[in-house]
Amino acid sequence: MARVAVTVPASAKRGEVIEIKTLAAHVMETGFRRTQTGELLPRDIITDFVCTYNGVEVFRAELHQAVAANPLIAFTTVATESGTLEFKWTGDNGYVATHKAELKIV
Amino acid sequence: MRAAALFLAAFCACTQAGEIPLAERRSGYEFMGRETRAMQDDDTTNPALFALLDGETLWNRADGAAGRACAACHGDAAQSMKGVAARYPAIVGAKPLNLEQRINACRVEKQRAAAFAYESKELLALTAYVARQSRGLPIAIEANDTTRPFIDAGRALYERRQGQLNLACSQCHDDNWGRSLAGTPIPQAHPTGYPIYRLEWQAMGSLERRLRNCMIGARAEPYAYGSPEMVELELYLMWRARGMKLETPAVRP
Amino acid sequence: MTTRRQFLALACGTLAASELRAQLDPNIQAKRKAALDAAISKVVGDAPVRAGRVKLDVPPLIDNGNTVPITVTVDSPMTAASYVKAIHIFTEKNPQPYVITAHLGPRAGRATLSTRARIADTGRVIAIAQLSDGSYWSDTVSVIVTLSACLEDGLI
């Protein structure tokens, strides 16, 4: 199962900078490791992460093999309006994970 | 490798401290760097959180021929499982069972489902979820007439030299804790946070996996998962850590 | 004309030879530097990279190189007129030096990125920020990676 965990405050003041912490359950297999019998384990990583805020991209990342297993990506955004933050991870072998979080301006 | 062995032999010959006094016991947490401790402390980014989420799902999922979930009998784990992990391994019938074995016994007998394999994602997740309910509680293993023979057997294994390096667990973890081995600090080997997310594994793992890791490191043939020796060793280690607080899910390097 | 058999023999031979070279390369340091330089120039092109404005937080002594917490913050007002466009992280000793690139803009409010990286060995970690005016700034930190004392069976 494509598990992800996202921490976003439920509400914020308009103009407040909010911190967003994201974690995705993924082995991030580098493609450099071998089994005990010497077979190379093929690369299997998350390559892209995007966060949109009411449909507008506010953050994007490109990941490589050196990002640790179960990748953590934490960043900030300005709370501009009430709405939905959408998160999408994509990677090798058709990996896709998504998450939505509601943010309310108070 | 030979240099390492010679180094170890010389290093272990130099001190003989014996059992650690109760007041001087320290969790492996205290031997970690600030950043690794922070990783354990933040519930929202502790990499073990996925195991807890999976464990919760398994707890509530009907399974086996009986079609029952753990929750169907035990209800809310936060209530029913509170303090349970602090008492394991526990004597069930005539022998000690560790938490993983207890969970699997429940699966086989009550859910009539197949036992989860050792170190499977499922068994680690369910064990972590159950043990999480005891976080912050003191380890409560008592030495009494029932447990003492098994604790003593575990202690004998802990103090017995083994493997090509001819090392006993106690030589590192009683006699030389706090010193360094290949640049990393030697902890006191208290099983306060299992199952753990170990950075070296980049995954969750059980106390038995950690013990096997040490045995392989000493070039010894490790005991099989679930073997009586393993469980006795676990029981001794938990008794040795009695009163210390459970941290599950801990992060360790 | 090359037969299928000849081609396979040739391909295997070349592969085996290159693998051996990869393991025994006496020039590994130069190769790593070249790989790092190549990865960085792929991102910055010919533009100069100046030290400053960027703060790279990474523990100087790393418990385990598999999961190293890294935070990069850049000194920027993050307004529509002046902001950080991207933050890039590289390591010196990894087989592949590129760790991550984050694209941000004025809507981030603050120019900061936290992640966890794999760092294979003691060496430098480099963070580069690309600003909206086209300039590049960086911070470099040397870290010591401690390795697990005992090996385990399993993956190599």
C-alpha cells in the first residue's frame, strides 16, 4: 500500500507561513546494492514530488537515489486562502501516491 | 577482519565490570546523536510511523477462518494493550513467549489464521502497534519462581563467549559500554524500544533480528528466530532493563 | 559482420572489465570529484557559485549514513521581486552525488527545505541556492559518517 503521512496545520491566519512535513513509505532502492548472491537490485525510487494549493503548484522536488528510505520532505508555504493542499509523489515502476489536506483561514 | 578481531580481543581483555548497577543503566537513546533522538521524538516524522499505521489497520481487520479482528476481542488497543509489551516475554503455559509469538498464537488459535513470518512487515507492524500502547511505561518483568529459571538461562547465554571472535554479549555491553567500537558508541543493550526503526536497516526490525546481528558480528552461528534460546535471552534482557521506560517505536542507528 | 555470439562475448568482456575497474580504481577520488563537478555544472551551467546566503544544517558526526537529517535555509525576502527559485543538495562521496532539487517561489514564504539523505562516507555536503536574479549561492559542510561496527547477513 502506498502509505504517506502529511502534517499540515488545520487552520492558519491569512499570510501566515505554515510548515508542511511529508513522509512517504518507500524503500528508495538505489540500484547500487547487491544481494548476497551478487545480483544487482534494480533501482526503485520516488523521483518527483509536487504540492499544489487550490490547484496552483507551490512546491516541487526531484528526488535521486541519495534520498533516504521513507523520504521526508518538509517545506513552507504562505496561507493565502482557505482550500485544499494536494500532494503527489511519483516514481519508478508506476509508483503514485496522493494526499489531500484542508486548510482553513481563520 | 583479523585486525578487527585482534583489536576486539585486546579491547575486551582490558576491563571486567560485571553487571551494570540499576541506577547507572541508560537507554540506547542516550548514546545517539541529537538528530537521531529528534527523529525518534517527533511522532509526525518518526520513520516508524508507517509501521504503526499498518499495525492499526491489521488490528482492526477481520482475518482468518474465524473472521475476527484483534479489535473484536480486545477492543481499543490504547486501553486493552496498555502495559502489555512491558510484561513480555511472559510465561505462557510452561515456557516464555515473546510478544511476536503471543500475537501469532492469538492469530492461530483465536483468528484461525496463518501465523505471520518472523520479520514480516505485518508481524513487525502489529507488534509495534501493540508495544506502542505501552510507551512511557516501566518494563515490568519480575524474577519469581516461574520466571527465574528462564531468566537465569538467558543470563548464561548473555555471559557465554561465542563465535570466532569468542565474545560474550556482556563483554561489550556490561564491561565496555560507553566506549567506542569502530567509531560508534557501545550502548548497554537495553531492549527499551522494540520493534525499532533502525537506520542501518532502513526498516523496522525485532529484538531478535538485532540479537542475530550481534551474533553474526561476533562470527557466531545465530540462534533461529523464535528458538528457546532467543526468547530466554530476550527475557533476561527485559528483566535486566526492568523499571526502564518503553520507547516503542524507537529509532536506532 | 559481428555474430550474436561474438557480440555477447565482447559485451560481457567489456562489462566485466569495467566492473573490475570500478572496484579497483586507484583514481577514485578524482573520479568522484569529476562526478560531483559534473552534477553541479548540470544544475548551474557556467554561472559562478558564491559562498554565502545559504545555511546548510547537517550533523557534523553522523550516527548512520543511511538517514541523515538535512535542513537548508536561504537568506531571502521571498517576495515577488526577490526569491529563491531552487535549492539543490549534493554529496561528495556517493556513487551518484545528486541528492535532491526543490523548486520554490515567493509563495513559500520562507526559503527552507528539510529532508533526509544517504551519505556513503565521510566527506562534504553541498547546498546550492538558485536565486530569482539568476545568481547561485552555496554552503558546504564536512561531515564524518560512522559506520555500524558489526556486519549483518543480507544485502551488501
